[in-house]
Amino acid sequence: MKKFSIITFGCQMNVRDSHIIRQKLVKNNYIEENPENSDFVIINTCSVRKKAENKAKMYIKEYKRKGKIVIVAGCIPHHEKDKLFEIGADIIIGTRDYPFIDKIIKEWEKDKSKRLFLNFSKEEVFERIEEPFDISTFVEIMHGCDNFCSFCVVPYTRGREISRNAFEIKEEVECLIQKGVKEIVLIGQNVNSYFDGKYDFAELLEILNKISGKFWIKYISPHPRDFSYKVIKTIKNSEKISRWFHMPLQSGSNKILKLMRRDYTKEEYIDLINMIRDELGDVVITTDIIVGFPYEDERDFEDTIDVVRKVKFDMAFMFKYSKRPKTPASFFESQVDEKIKEERLNILINEVEKGIIERRKERIGKIYETLISGESEKYRGFSKGITRENLKILLKGEFEKGSFITCKIKDLKGRKLIGENLKEVEKCIL
């Protein structure tokens, strides 16, 4: 029997895509192994940042040298297919070809020559997760992105937006819940622009909220410009939908936001965050921020720091700007020096960290329902948990994976929130 291995780079979409590949191959009697013992090594690539792209190319070269059949999938094939063949790829597939991986390999085996299979089928397929890989599972609700932010390569690699039928999504979620999934994470490049021709994102959330069973609904990632009060109201009236908002800022400078084609201002972003907190109370706000975007000067960077201080994010993904192929920003003349980018990134990290610690301290003494995700590998006698608000908690004691525990935040160690089972706390009080 043939053996395969998958190495995945990038976002949650890629993680889910890799699971679809795994699901298809296992169904066709392939065995998953580590890369060293595999016949096929599948490298699912990411182009959002140059660093991830370079790492993927290193793996392609390495496993070709080791005599493996290298399949390159994901975003890089959409803009560098010829280069990938030069460095070792045997088979290249695109971001919408995963459901056909078994057919693609059979086609390749006819002559075993280097083959390009971009857009192998013209059919638009939203493949279901048949066997969940954990108690938390990604469900794809849409493909592509129509925003064309000036720094982003995604519209060029994943295509234009196509939304999946709301009741197909509902059927997949119902099946996953029946199989023991406790947390559904809806994914798409811009989830709140979802519209299947009848239902928008708020209405999709309402449909899923009515599914029976004990589970949570989370989603990533929304665009601040498209976030509506209708969605906030839907969340407010639900016990299942998460109070976690991953709201990419990218920059706090109106000048830079305009150059990025983000279609909102610094002031509109802050107003949106304030409205969410006013309506929903105890929420978690996370973000993405880029430093060193072309034409960014000290005043622009200070505007970003100002937003960080005002919002006090619960967490942030922070990056130095890197040129991406085909994107308008890659052709801008005023590129920021790498040393300045590094300095600004370090300043930003320190400012964000202050807000994170302040927000964590505010949660001491509060009570949260927590989904147990397993035993802590690092801390003996503790379980790992995550709240509906997407806070990660270390919970004293050993609890069954997939169970819901009501806990009280007792302490903070570094960034880690330490909780105790509320029933145990009540015993101590009595």
C-alpha cells in the first residue's frame, strides 16, 4: 500500500484543506506515515508571507533529494508553477483541487512525468469533513476573496468569492455534532461577506444556532468594513456563538489604510470595537497588524501604537511587511528599510504585550464555561481548556476531553490564565 505524508503551512484554510487531502487518500487505501517513510510527500504551501513561502521551498528541495514523489499544493502554485518544477515538484495542484487528489495521482501515474493540475475540475466543490480530527473542527463556508487589499496575494491564489449553500453547511455541522464535535469554527477569507443568494452571514449564524446539542460556534476571519450590527445582535441573542472577535487592524494610520485599500478609517475601527464591547460586555478582541508598509513614516506608526493603547487587544499577530507577487503594494516605490521595520515590530510587540497582560489581569476572579481540550503536556495535574470567548485556560485537575467545566479564574502566570473547577471552589467555601 502506498504511503503519504502532509506538511502544512499557513492559515486555517490550509489546515482544513490538508485534512480533506488526508481524508481522500485514506479512503483510497493510502497509509499516512512520517515524511521519511512515505512514497508521496505533500507540501501544502502558503504565499501570504515570504518567510512561509521560503520554508516550503526548502522542504520541496529536501524531499526531492531524498527520492520522494513531491506534490506541491496551496497558494504558491498559482504564481510560481515553473519555479516549483525546477526545484523538485513532481505534481502541482491548486487551492481548489484538493477534493480530486486521488484522481490526480491516478492520472499522474499513467506516465509519471511532471504534471500541472491547476483547476483539475471546473466543478466548484465544497468537500465535507466526514471524520472530524478533533473536538474542534473547521467548516468551510466560502471560497476566495473580492477585497484585493493592496498587500494581499489571496485573491490571486484562491480566486473570487463563492459562498456555500447555507443548508449544506447546516447538514455538515449537524453531522459533526453527532460525531462528538463540541466547537465548530466557520472559515473563509472574509466570512462576514458571506451571501449564498438568500442568506447573509448573520442569517447563517441564526440557522446554525438552532441546531440542537451542546456546542459552540466560532468563525474567522471577518473584515472590519463588513461587520454589521445585525451580526452583533445575532451574537447577543445566542448562547452558542462565540464572543471572540478576530478583527484585523493592519494599520492605525488612515493614510496607510487607504494605500492598503482597507476601506475603513482608524476612527471607524475604534468605534466598531467600542460598539462590540458596549453591546456584549466581556469579549475577546484579537487582531493582525503589519508594520513597515510602503510609505509608512513615524507618524503613521504612532497612529498604529495609539490604536493598540486604546483598544488593548487580547492577542495580536504582528508582522513586518513583505512584498507579495502581483500585489499593487509590491510596486510602490517608497519601501521601508528592513532595519526600521524590525525596530517598529519590536516596539509594537512590547505595546501589545502590555495590553494583553492588563486584559488578562482583569479576568482574575471571573467565571467562564470552559471546553476541555485535553491534558496539559507541560503542567502535570492540569487540563487545557478554552472558553466560548476563545480564552485559553489551564484548569487544575484532570477532566475528560470534550467536557464543559464551569471554572473561576484564580491566577495569572505569565500570560497563562489559571482556573479552578467552580464546584471545587464552592466545596472550599462551604
